[in-house]
Amino acid sequence: MRMKWIIGLILLTVLFEGSLWAQESQKPLTLEESIKIAMERSLTLHSATVGVVGSEYRRKEAITNFLPLWTGQYGWTRYNTPVTVGTVQAAVPGGAVADITSKDIFNFNTTLNQPLFTGGLNLANYRSAKIGVDLSKETLETAKRDLVLQVRVGYFNILKAEKFFDVAKQAVKQFEAQLEVTKAFFEVGIVAKNDVLQAEVRLANARQALVKTENDLATAKASFNILLRREINTPLEVVDILGYKAFPLTYEQSLEEALRIRPEIKTAQLNIDQAKENVKIAKSGYFPTINLLGGYNRFSDAITLQGDIANERWTIQALATFTLWDWGNTVFKVGENKVKVTQAEDSKTQLIESITLEVKNDYLNMLVAEKNLRVAETAIEQAEENLRMNEERYKYQVATQTDVLDAVVLLAQARVNYYGALSDFNVAKAQLERSMGRMYP
């Protein structure tokens, strides 16, 4: 009995937790939550993040060029005839000195090489690698901003599709109501059969439009699920934030902010700086390299190098290496890298011009959507009044069936135009904020 009670409690707990999970999964997503999910799951951001890690490894690798390099070798050589390994003195008074020979020679050699001067090569390599880390970070920031824009646009596309779906449902209801009125009038002989047929055709068309808007909504949600890297058929509801809020900045202020914080401009400047470091790397070929070397060598006829016969020596050496003639190789490398600096500077100038145009275009698109929104608001009021008047006139047979049906279509179109303009305004503002370099307002 006690066991049954425990099992029952466990089942109730599982069912309760499952119910909570289901409720949580059906909870409408906010825009902020959507952005957070996308950033946590985006493979593009993951690649950019590990790119930063890879650049950091390259920077650390460049540091090792300043440090001494320690190498060692151990080898065995067998000669066809014995070679002299060393000399020994016979252990007798006045014993003679004799050469010791062996066919098998074992040798150990180790060298420590400390660079003292490389013509600026190692320093320039390190600076270039350090700039590479900053480039990877700016690439990550650019990817984040692009992803945020995609999420915002996808979010507003869902809201627009939902509004269009609601408008289509409302139009179907209005056509259904008008069909009922028309049938009632037909039954008492007020209108002809043609009016009923016309109302039925309009209702059928509205139902087809409803199916299309429903499909568009499902497509928008599926695309958003893919963007968030969720299963494509995962149920999805979003919080309705489709509204109007005026943008507070002028075009000049928007452009100033874009030129100040856009990560792409920072990337362009880093490319210039890196190209200049590459020029220094190429110029290092004009200078000698100076190294301090320490060496130790031991050879013997025993594999352990500890036999009766063994020789060893150590050395310290300062070595300066000059390139006396390389057929202009260094000159050509320097010239090529100077050209790349010029190209990087030109690319930055072109980027600034492109960003200026992008901000201008996005700002104008936002203004157009804002103006269309105001016109659409007035059009809805007019369309609603037009439908009300035509319905009243039709009841008294002052207006025709066609007048009423056309008024329903005009109202539906006015609402579609309004929600389309409202969505376009929010998308245009999101695009403008992206072109300004903002992550999220």
C-alpha cells in the first residue's frame, strides 16, 4: 500500500512538472528573449567567438619568437671501418698513448638559440597578431549586430502576418454578416438572387485570402524558429509590440553615431594598421639578424654516452647573419605591402561613403513609412465610416449590395495598409539602428 502511494506521488510530480513545462513552452516570447536565444544558439556567433580564441593563440605564438629556442639531437652512426673515438694511456709506467677506435658512434647535441635582434621582425609579427585579435573581436561584434537585426525583422514579420490574419478573419465575418442580411432581404423579396450570389462570391474570395494569410503566418513562424535554431514546427507565440514610437535623432545625429561606433569602420582601421605592420615585417629583410647560441656536444661508443671512451664539448657563439644580395626580393616585398596599405586606406574611405549612403537610405525609408502610417490611420477612419454609411443605406435600399461589399474590401485594405506601414516603420527603424552600429535600442 505504501509503495503504491509513493508511485502515485511520483506520477503526480511528473505530470505537474510536465504541465509546467508545457505552459512555459507556450509562453509568448518577448523580443529580448528571442534575441537572447538566437545569440546563445547561433552557429555564426559561435564561429566568430572561437575565431577570437584562435586569434589569441596566434598572438601567444608570436610571443614565443622573442624567447630562446632549445633543440636537441641524438643519433647513432655505424661506419664501415673503425674511426677514432678518443685516446687512452696504457696503465703501466711510461705507458704509450693509443688511439681508441670503434665502428659505432653515438652522439648527443643540444643548442640554445636566443634571438637578440631581428630587424623588427618579431616585434612587427607580434603587433600584427595582436591587431588580429582585435579584428576577430570586431568581426564578432558585427555578427552580433547582424543577428539582432535578423531577429527584429523576423519578429516584426510575425506580428505583421498576425495582423493581416486578423484583418482577413474580420473581413470574413463582415462578409458573412452581409450575406445573412442579403439572404434575409431576398427571402422577403427586397433584393434579387444576384445580390445573394454576389455576396457568396465575395465571401468565398475572403475565405481564400484568409487561408493565404494563415499560411503566411505559419511560414513567418517557421522561419523564426529556424533563426532561433528551434525545431521548425515548435509552437510559437510572440508578445505584440507593434506600435509607433517616433525616432528621436536627426539624420546628421544618426550619421555621426554611425561613423563613431560602427564596428566595420573599426575593422577597416585595424586592417590599415595590420597592413602597416606587414610593411615593417618586409623591411626587416634590410637588417642583419643577431643571435646568441649555446651548444653542447657529447659522443661515445656506448649507447648511454657513458662508456670508457667519450668526448664532450660546449660552445657559446654570437652570430650575425647578413643578406648581401637577394636580387631585390626585400625591395619588392616592401613595395607590395605598401600598396596593400594604400588599398586598405581606400577601402576604409569607400566603407565610410557606403555607410553614409546606407544611413541616409534607411533614414528616408523610415520617414516614408512614418508618413504612410499617418495616411493609413486616417484612411481606416474614413473606411469605417464609409462602411457604416453604406450598411445603413443598404438597409433602406438607398445603396446597392455592391456598395456595401466594396466598402468591406476598402476597409480591409485600409487596415492591411495600416499594419503594413506600421510594420515597415518598425523594420525601417531597426535597419536604421543597425546602420548606426547599435546593438539594440
